[in-house]
Amino acid sequence: MKSSTLPTPAGTGGPALEVEGLCVDLRTPSGTVRAVNGVGFQVRKGRTLALLGESGCGKSMTALSIAGLLDPTAEVTGGSVKVSGTDVLRLGQAGRRKLAGPVLSIVFQDALTALNPVQPVGRQLAEPFRIHRGMSRRDAREKAVELMTRVGIPEPRLRARAYPHQFSGGMRQRLLIAMAVALDPDVLIADEPTTALDVTVQAQIMRLLRDLQTERDMALVLITHDLAVVAQRADDVAVMYAGNVVETGPVAEVFSRPRHPYTRGLLDSVPEHAVRGRPLPAVPGSPPELSAVPSGCVFQARCPLAQERCAQERPRPMSVGASRSAACHFSEELDRV
Amino acid sequence: MTSFLRKRIISSAIPLVFVVLGVFCLARLTGSPVDLYLPLSATPQQRAEFSAAHGFDDSIPVQLWDYLTNAARLDFGTSLRTGESAGSMVLKAFPVTLQLAGMTMLLAILGALLVGSLAAYRPNSLIDRIAGLLSMTAASIPDFWFAIVGVLVFGVGLDWLPTSGTLGGPEIWVLPIATLLIRPFGVLVQVVRGSMVGALSAPYVKVARSKGADPKRVVFGHALRNSITPVLTVAGDLTVGLVNGAVVVETIFGWPGIGKLMIDSILQRDFAVLQAAVLLTAVTIFALNILVDVCHALIDPRVRQAVPA
């Protein structure tokens, strides 16, 4: 039904989400800065891509621009975002609204503020059905109760009338996920879905996401700064630094043989590799201010391999093996070290 | 909800007692009515008779006791000026003010919701800037100045509107309401804009948009109800301020409302009427505050739950 306007029928293998050269500019009081600079990646149905990076690297901004939810101070200035074959950046507001829910959906991180505090949760869960399927209030409410049952809310019929503040953090996140998958989207973006939760609940939420993904054959973009989550849950990873994707590839390969010094720095700083009595290993320095990103390689100031060339020429993402790429002049050398 | 109401009423009753005491004492600081009502040539004998007839010869605590016990029976004494019962004079004047204030607040709130929401939907747009300038100006204009200039321009100069009085068609409402309206409207536009900007940038609005909700649904379905709480609080405060405004407006435009009644009874040391008028005003303000609280509870489930059953 929903794919009637889309060239790629579900399941024929084309990527469900294809981002190319995405650029986002951010207007700040001290001038315009580029928050996302030429980001690109692909995700197929049923697969999970982790967008990995530290705070402020542009991963959430990337997610919001894919979903068309940027604040007015931010603007997409280039690139393309194809969702099931349609370039959503070329669609108008109304066209994007049609896709929001049935084709592309997003789960936010803070479930307390992401649910409307003055509306019963049942009504909020019913909203996608009301908007996109034109269902009656009663039918939509039935659907909402079904969804609540599916994501494991006890006594769903009763709890549908409750308000967000009457749920625990984990239950709220379940509600948010239920709302996002309500219309069986092709692509689901999860923006740090477990950040606000304690560890045991985190595991439950990740399991729920995985089950829903398998059951509905969704392409999942998992935005996170948690290396363990990436290792356990993702098929592919795109590592972001200062608005750029510096390395992409299958998780197992990227994590065992990183081809970008930043990826390697991140992996080395996992405390498992630490030696008792020595300071924890870390990537020295801090990411550049967005207003002062150097003209050459964005990582040069913190890179142990940096040479003169890195200050002058920005490395482009280059293929470094089957479905792998890295944006480093010395990725070959890095592999040999 | 009923226990919420009961608690709220009880906690309002205590300050009410202090208002009654305060007005009783302050009124007596304005001087003795005997000097005002009897001619200078009155004999001490006549003065003593007048005092005795109206109870002014009793000590202050005795007068207070009489006042309180009578008030408890809803007897507020008689007016020195007219000989009418103070209670009925106040009740006659009250609806005039209530109409004026009610109409004013209704227009102010509806207007502010419209202008404030428009301004908030696109912050820093042209509409937003114009609304900001206008509301700031409106909130800063003194009401007595606006009223006098209004009478001068539209009443005397252009002769479009009556200068004062309550005889005539709808045109008699224009200047009094405009005078009362201008400040609450200006303040409320700013409040609506502020809380709407906050609500529209809240994560749940992003979520609503991620479900494909159109702007109308986003503003009216999600943001409005969340942004109305501070608006109600401020509107309640402003309504209380209208009592002040009513004194000015009713005096300038000669409306027989409670504001004018209060001023007249102060000038003429008509204690009984003054006390009754202030008491009724105070009760109205307390009722208003309770109403605002009830509205909060109806709008926000978190407020409802915060009240222990």
C-alpha cells in the first residue's frame, strides 16, 4: 500500500535508506557553521547501521535532517536522502508529512519530554492511525492498545488512559518505540534510545528494538556513543567526527582492524584494554569547535599519524576493502602498524 | 477534585479575615464622618447624638465586633450618604464592573492567544517583531492617560464616541473597554508568545511532527494546552489589577460600578459602604484565584495528581 508511490518494492534489495553528501549548516550568534559535512551511508531492510560518535559530532543533527525535523536555525544545504528510493529532501512539507510514520520514523532519547505531558498516552499512540489512516477515535484506540500489548505494557487497556508521568522511564521508552513503529515504517532511526535508562532496562529496550526490527523487517539507524551497543547490535557502523563520517564498514571488521586513527583511538580507550595503575587510555585533546574546523583533515590536531599533508588536504572517504571506507591519507599505513 | 476545592477555599479564608480587619482600621484613619456630615455650627450635643446614632462613640474594638457579627448575618450597615443598605448598594454596582472586567479579559485573552501564537510560530519574523513592539507599547501605556487622550480625540475632537456615561448603544463600551484592555492585552501577548515558543520547541512537538502532524495539529493539538498554564496565572493576576483600573475608568467615564462607589465612599467617609465594597471585591479575587487553580488542575494532570486525595 504505502510503497505504491515508491520505485523499490519492499525486499528487492535496494537500500531502504541512502544518504549521500549530506550537509547541514547551523546559524549561531557568531555566524554560520557547518554541523554536518558531506555525510553518507546506506542501510538495507532488516539491517542495522550504527552512527557512532561523541557528543556534538553531528550524529543527531544527521538524524533530524533525515527525518525533516531540524530546528529553524539549522538548514540542509546539500546532498540527498533517499528513503525507499524517494529523495525526501526534494519533497515539500506536505510530502514529507505523508512519509513521516508509514515510511520513516524516529525514536527520541528522552522519553519523559518526548511524550506530551497533558495527553493520555493512548491518545498519543493512536495519533499515527488518526493522521495517516483516517481511523475513527475508537478504532485508533484499539490499535494503540494492541501496540501497548506488543511492547510489553501490563494492563494496556487501563494504562492507555494514564499520562506519561505515571510511567517509569523504561515504560515510557517502550511507549515511544511503540509509537514509532505503529505504521510499520521501512526505516527506523533510534537516537540514543537508551541513554536515559539504567543498565538492565537498557538491555530490555535494545532487545525490544531488535525483536521489532526482525518482525517488521525494518532498516534501523542506531545513533549512539556506546561502543558496546554497536558491537552487540549493529551490522555496520559509520564513525562520525566533527560533522564528517571518517570510517564506515561492517562492525566486526571495523572494530578488529580500524582504518582511521580516530576509530582506533576510540577502541583503545575502552577500559577493558586498560592496565591497572596506569591512566586510562584516551584520545588526547578535544574535538574542534564547529566554527574553527581546520581546512585539512578534521582530526589532524589529535592524530598521532598527522603529517604536513594532513594540514593542507582534506582526505576523502576511500574504499579500503569490501564495503569499507575510511577518510585518512594513511589508512594503509594504519593497517600495517 | 472536591477535596482540592475544599482545601483551596479554607486556605483562602484566612487572608480574607486580614483584609476585613485592615479595611476596617484603615477606613477609620481617614477621619471622623461627624465632621463631614454635620455643619460647622453643630453643637456638641448634636455631634454626640449623630455619633451615638451611627455607633461612632463606641470604642474601636466594640465597633469591630459589631461590624463582624453583623457581617456574619450579611448585614453590612447603612450608608451615611443615602440611608440605603450598604449591601444592596454594593450589589447594585457590582454587576456593572463585572461586565466591564469580564468583557475586557475575554477580549484580552482571545486576542493575545491569536497574536501571541502567530508571533511564536515563526520567532523573529516580521509578525513577531510587530507583535512585540505593539504589545510592549500597550503594556506600558498608563490607563488614565489613555482614557483622557481617548476622550479628547474620539469624544471631543472627532465626536465619534460619547465622552462618558452609560446611556446609549454599544458605542458606550468602546472607550472604557479599550482603556482597561490595553495593558492586559499587551502583557498577555508577551506571555502567550513566550510560553508558546517554549512549547513549540519541546521534544513532544518534534515527536508529533515525526508522526506526520500538520502545523494546525501541532499548535492546537499539542502546544496550546501545554502553553496555556502560565497564561492563565498571569490572566488571573491581571484581572485583579482590573479592579484598580476600574476605579480609574469608572471615575473618568462616570460608570456606576464598584470602583466609583469605593472612591465616593472614601471621599465621603461612608465606612459601611466602603467596607462592604472592599469585602465583596476581596471575595471575588479569592474566588478568581480558586477558579484559576481549578483550571490548572483541569488542564494539567500533573497538578491534579499533586493534590493528595
